[in-house]
Amino acid sequence: MTLRQTLTFWRRPASPLVSARHPTLTWPGAIYAIGDVHGRLDLLEDAQRRIAADAASVPGEKYIVMLGDYVDRGPASAGVLDALVGAPALPFKRICLMGNHEAMMLAGLSQPGAEDLWLANGGDTTLRSYGLDPALLSDNGRRAHLQTVRARIPEEHIEFLQHLPLSLRIEDEVILCHSGVVDRKGIEATDEADLLWARPTAERDADADGPLVIHGHTPVDSPLVTPRRINIDTGACMTGLLTVVRLVRGQPAFILPQTSLQN
């Protein structure tokens, strides 16, 4: 099964809560973007504490934007989705974007034949977080077990994943998405699979025109800042570092001080 085929399994009509796959937002007082969580509920909770401390001195309305990859690899994917399905822990608005691991999870739970890709990329730990044995989807009886596995995962988690937007634009100045790859013709012209799976290239970085892109997906040792984009995927599930960047109109992007929480 190809990545493009995997992508089609999660594509659904937009939820009433999400007006488009690429919603646009006018500038609030501040936006806090959080990198790839990958099942580290402890790091997500710590990130929220750091945001709360920082936001106390920032006026105006605040948003938290999650950049995708909430599940897989880390130990508490079910807990992370519980946290994201519920009301935000802080008195901010929150927008969660789709990542490639959410696409793999939906495909693995919907279509026999898509399980292998998901399990090979950390889906086994996600199943364990729901109290499920990954062998249910990796043995010869997987077709019979698929319905059993799906029944153990809350429907609100599935619906949440199905309706995640692919990007968020802040007026004409900033685009937030999972992979960081945005076509020069604009976000709507970008292949949807690229927004989840592609990797930025030096050629794209050489073009500093257009909105600043905030993304995750490609792990880096420390936040990568270029004129065109900021990558805040610091490999949380491996390093214990979950990066948060604060965006305020007219100010340079600010990386919140880190807290390292190892497994």
C-alpha cells in the first residue's frame, strides 16, 4: 500500500467545527505552536505549563496550534488523544492539525492491508496504550481482529482524527502545517500527501518569499530556524524535548525554554 493510498482512508467531509482543510485565522494576541508529541502525554502537560507561564505577560487572545503526530512511538497515545479531544487545559483556543501518523492510524484501523505500515512506524505502542496486543493486527487473523481492535478505541478519538485540518494560515504571514512543505503557488496548490509526508529541501529553503512556515515531522537536534521556515520537531519521544514556539505579529518567533523529561 502506497502513502498516497493511505492518505485516502482518512479523508472525510469537513466537520462543522472545521470549515475547511486549510482554515485561515486573523492574528490573535499570540499563537503557541507545539511540535510532534508522539504519545508523550507528560511532555504535552509540561508544554502547557510552560505556555501558561509565558502567556501571563502576553496580552490578547491566545491560540495553541498542535502540528500533528500525536500518536505512535511514545507510551501514552490514548492519553494524548483524550487530552486533545477534551477542552483545552488552558483558557486558550486550540487547533489541532493532521500528521502522517494520524493518517497511518486511521488507515490501519479502517483497511486490511494498511496495518503493516502503521505497526512498523510505532502503531504497536499506540495499540498498547489502549490495552491492546499489537499481535492482533500482525498475525494471520488480522482481518477478523480488526473490528475488535476498532471497537476498543473510543469513537470520539476516531472522529477527532478524521476531521483534522491539514494547515492553518495566519493572514498572509504564517502557515502552520505538519511537514513544512508548501508549494510556491500556495497552500491550496500543495499536494495533500506532501503536507503530511514530504521533507523540506535546500532548494525550497533558498526561496525565502511568501509566508513563514512553522512545522514538525522531520526530527532535528534543536529548533531549525531559516528565513522561510521553523522546524520544531525535536524528537520528543526519543529526546524528552517537546518544543514550543510563540508567534506574535511584528515580533521574531520565540522558542520557549525547554524542560527535558526522559522516559
